[in-house]
Amino acid sequence: MARIVLIDDETRLQQTLARFLEQQGHTVHRGAAFRDVEQHLHPGLFEVLITDIVMPDFDGLQVLREVAEVRGCSEPVILITGEPNLQTASEAVRRGAFDYVSKPVTKDRLLEVTARGLRHVQLLRERDHARQMELQVLRNLAALGESASVLTHEIRTPITSLRHALRAVGEKLGLDDRVLIEEFVANLHKIERMLGQTLSFAKPLELRRQDVELASLVDRCGVEVARLPLWSEMTCELHVPAGLRLHADAQLLGEVVTNLLRNAAEACQGKGHVEVRAEVREGRLLLAVADDGPGVPTGMAEEIFKPFRSLKEYGTGIGLAFCRKVVESHGGAIALRPQAGGGACFQVELPPECVLSEGAAAAATRKS
């Protein structure tokens, strides 16, 4: 089942512990000293290391340091200690050991702490696998980003021409037909926006920081999303201090706010309420966009920020990933925060160096 390394210079105890573990189906590599098993103690070659603390020449604390610090193993290290050495064992846990077992070692205690160690290493390896998968996605996006400018020109040019042609045709048609044309134009605009986000996510961001008044920026974003058919039955409250100024990339930060507002409308299916709140706390900007929609399923709080992960059947999974890239490029963070009463609340946090002025102490409420 698992590869376990066991080090103990007491031959009888070593044999007994090995038998307990082998009865569970584990493969046990055992020795009386570190040198007897060191070939097995490299990252990925074992699942759990169990070692006595008090040993001649190379004791358990030296084994811990060699395995965890020098060799860089993240696998759990479990220490065996005699009663007088509990203080030493506790110190070892603070220095990176997973846990310790006091002598006399019982079978139940050994199997219990080993099972927890195996679960721990399984979670670590699942995490590392997920990171490798995400890294591969990012590598693919980086390759796409090298050709992003060419793709943008090659694809946007015919889209723009088609949009202008449709508008020209629409001006010569009756009202009913013109409505249909406008729907085609809106769909082209959506395709162009998705293309822009995808390619912008693929290539490195170059921030163009400037003095930005947050209230004006949020107002502009509100006006933009208000043009969407999906927004027609939405209500929105803005609580942003007047005069709150940032040192940030206005265009990219505006795309973040627009994305969050659009996501809120889509989550509410066009019939709901959105609140945008901003405040400066301990020098850091906190900007929250909250809605009264169905919220995000438990366990998806981090998944939704990964590229190509979406809760919507028609979603690309780029919007929130792009938002995170913009915010992190500013030195900040974006996260899904708990909200009383349901719905979703996305909070953007920017560091003090992005805040130029905190603005008025209280923000006037503006509704749209």
C-alpha cells in the first residue's frame, strides 16, 4: 500500500513495529541507522518516515534536518521518543516533524499516527498534481500569448468590419428587423470581448499606473454594464467614498469591476440586486461586489479563479482568472468572501502603495 521507512537502533522494537506495519500491507524499509536506509529517503520515494530520536552518531533530530531541510522532502516524519524526551519531541514537531509516538509504542497508536501521515502525504501530492496541471495550462497560455497580438489583429479586423456592415444594413431596415440586427451586433461584441479577455490573459500584463478616482471608475463600469440586456431588471447600490484615489491601471482595474458586475447579473439571471462597497482599512483598499443570487457551491471558492473553470454552461472560465491576474499584478488579492443571507461577494484587496487618498469618511449611496 505505502512505502514506509523505519529507523530504530533497538532491534526488537524495530522488528515489532515493522511487523505491525507489514500486516497492514505496507512495504517497510528498515534499518538501525540513517545510513542503512538513506537511499530511500528522497522526495517521492517514500510516504512516511518513522525514526527514533535517541540514537548514537546520527540521532532523530539530525535525520529530520537531513530529510526535511537538506533533501527537501515534504513527506511526514514521525518521531519515537522515550518518556524523558517529550520536550525534545515537542520541539522537533515545531521544527517540522509531523508527530511523535511515546514509548512504549502500542500497535493502535502506531497505526493511527501512520494513517494520518499517509492521509497528509496523499493531500500534499494531490495538491502538487493540481499545481502541475495548472502550470501546464499556464505554459500553454504563455505559448498562445506569444502570438496574441497577431491573433488579435487577424480576428478583430473581420469582426469590426462585420459589425459596421450590420449597423449600416440595420439603418436601412424597419424597426423590427433593426432589433434583430442589433442582437447580431451585440453577439459580435460579446465574441470580441471574450477574445480580448482570453488573449489578455494569455500574454503578460504591462501595468500603466495612473492617478485614478475609484468612484468615477466604478460609475463608468456601471454605465457600461447597464447597456447589457441582462441588466435591464437589475438594481445596484454604490458605496464608494468620494475622493478615494488609487495609483493603478485604470483600464485593467475597470475590466475587473465590469467583469464582477456582469458576473453578478448573470448569477441573478438578470433579476437581482448588486452592491459595490469600498473602504480603506489599515491602509489597504477593500472593494467588494456582492449580489443576492444563488451563490457559489461549497468547495468551489478557489476553483472558480482557475483558468477555464466556470459554473455556467456557456462560460469560458476566463473572466475571474483574468480578474485575479490583474489584481495580483497590482500586488493585491481577490477572493470569494462569506456573505450573510446567501449570494456571492467578491472582494478585491489592494496594498497600501496603491492607495493615494482615502477620500471622504462616508460615501453617499448611489442607486442605478
